[in-house]
Amino acid sequence: MDGEHRFYNVSERHMDFETVFTRICNFIERDPRNLYRLSIGTDSQAHRKDTRFITAVHIHRVGKGAWGCLWHKAVQKKLTTLREKIYLETQFSQEIACLFTPDHMQRIWDILHPYAQDGAGFVMEIHLDIGNDGLTKEFISDMTMKVKAMGLTAKIKPDAYAAFSYANRYTK
């Protein structure tokens, strides 16, 4: 069992990854004839003595609701360079994405496959807190390549809602 990763949301605390995965499967099983988008994104906030990273795991039944949870990681120093912050945000999102093993992905496929002709589908994305506007544009190529090298889709602002909207709310 993965003891390092503990997740939470407004209704549950101290969920291990297998509990999170079970919640995701249960959410999909309730309405398997839809398109699902699993988005993982991290945002951070530097504080006086540390930098807090929040990674959001968000399963979206496109057009029909969502379920999500968060993972918290603190780095015991105030990060001052944007490059280091963006690099670690991307790394933590990748770390959580790697918890979804081929066996996990097969389980999701097994739920959705019987309904593929009815429109069922699944995509997994990493949402990066970078965009074409502002100081983060210089990181787009490097960070999206890191995600694509994993075989996943990289989303940037304004499409990276798991990072800049959901996770951002909990970094303060």
C-alpha cells in the first residue's frame, strides 16, 4: 500500500490512493455511457518558511458533474525562482499520474468498454499552471514535453483548470 500519498476533499480525509481510485471507479460506474476526463494538476504558494504544493485529482463526467480530491506536499524552503516552482509543480503532477498503473487504467477501460458505442470514453491529462501570457510562457515547451514523454496529454492555461483553479484554491 502507498503510505506516502494521502488525499482529501471536503467530505473525506486521509484517503490512500486505492481509496481515491475506488471513488473514481464508483463515480464512473454510476453513469458509464459518458466521456470522462481525468485531470491532474498542481499549484503552489511560497510562504515564509516553506512552499506548499497542492495537487488536484479531478474526474469530470463531461457536462454532468465531477469528483475530486487533493494531495498536499510542503517543501521546507521558500522557493524564489519561477523555474524551480514550475518544475516541481510538473513533477508532483507526474508523480500522482504515475500512481495510475496499467492495471488501474485497465479497470477503467473494463467499466467503459461495454458502452463505447454509446459515447463512453476516457482521457487522462496533466494540467500545467503555465500559459502563453505572462512569465510562464518560456516553460511551455519543456514542461509539455515532459508530460508528453509519459504518453499523456498536457494542458496549459486557460484549459488547465485542475491546476490554476481547483488546486489554486487550496494553496493559501
